[in-house]
Amino acid sequence: MKPIIIAIDGYSSCGKSTIAKELSKILLYKYVDTGAMYRAVTLFFIQNNVDFKNIDEINSALSKINISFKIDEQSQIQETFLNNENIEEEIRVNPRVAGFVSDVSSISEVRRFLVKQQQQFGIEKAIIMDGRDIGTVVFPDAELKLFITAEPNIRAQRRYDELKSKGKGTTFEEVLANLTKRDYIDSHRDDSPLMKANDAIEVDNSNINHHEQLELILKLVNEKIGSKPNKIIYS
Ligand code: DC
């Protein structure tokens, strides 16, 4: 099977990483969650009181940042590390990270720093990467580009349920407001705004279930790699 690059873009909380993780297990491809990388940089900036408007402070902070991913042996879940510290939980539930990540990801220096690493990850292909600019900027020549969408209320409800299950006190309205704000900033920033690449295939999962979406995407993958993945595992 010819290894390919699968680029998955879309709005916040539309299930990009869930589908990307599933595909990576089925195809035995590497998976990179670029949102986690922007969240890691945001956490570092918050922890070190970096002034988002001061380019010197930003560059100096970036030179001290090392981001890596490791699979937890027990859970088989990929976790994000910032300078060798496991920050997976922190970047998902810390409201300050969610509050500032869109501002931090609008900074061109931050984008250049992370895009370079993301392109390195894909040198040998056989990779699935999700984010906002993967099909447009990081891998404009990716063999398969997906643009995942869902209605804002549905995305907010899914995110709210996820936070509630982790015991985080928040309201649906707060989640919806944060998501709407992030969508706006992500798609209106000057540097690499979120947009559907011309050759991306749009998948709206508002009214399809998880399995239907996976089946649909596996068909698209199959058309590109020219043979069926030998196993479909539903989790
Ligand atoms: O996918 P996520 O919600 O974890 O992403 C967090 C933020 O990072 C999101 O507001 C937009 C930004 N981001 C980006 O600008 N470019 C990417 N490739 C991935 C994420």
C-alpha cells in the first residue's frame, strides 16, 4: 500500500481528532494533533507570563519549547508532552488555555515554529494530521484532504458533555460562546485562516452517527490508497 498524507481540517469540536485517531489505528498511520501543539505553546506562554504582543519575548519562549507525543502503554491513548512533562489533561481542561489558544495561534512566529515541525513529522508520509491549516498550508499536496463540519449547537453540546464527564463545572452557554469566539478568530486571522482547501472533501457530521462517518471516510481513503484497509475496528 502506497503511504499517503491525510489532512483533516475543520472547526473546533467537530470530532476531527476522534476520527483521525480511529483512522490511524486502522491504517497503522502516525497521528499528529496540531491543536494540541498550539495548546502546548499557549500553556507555556501562560505559565511564563509571555506578553503575546512582544515578539522578542515570543521568540525567546519558543526557543525553550519542545513538544512531543507518546502513546500511553496502558490506555493506548496518545498524550502530549511539553519539555518532557505530560500536559495532556491540562491542555484539555484548563479554561485559560481554551481562552487564549486562538490568540496565540494567530501569532505568525508561533505558526512558523509549529508548521516547520509538522512538516517534518510528515516527511515519510503514512500520517494523519488534524488542525485548521493542514490541507491549505502544512501539506498543500496531501493526497486526501477532509474538511469536517457540524452545526455549532451540536458541537457545543458534544464538548459540554465531554467536559461534564470530566467533572469540569461549566455551562452549555459558556462552551458555545467559547467555541463561537474561537471559530471566528480561527477563520478571520490574517495568517493561515481556517478555510476549506479547494480540493478538500467536506463531511458534515451533524446528522450522521459515528459509524456512518467512519464508513464514509474509509471509502474515501480506500479510493486514494487503492486497497481496502484489512480491518475495521469500531470502538
Ligand atoms: O483543535 P483544537 O481545538 O485543539 O485547537 C486549538 C486551537 O488551536 C484552535 O482554536 C485553533 C488553533 N489551531 C490552529 O490555529 N491551527 C491548527 N493547525 C490547529 C489548531
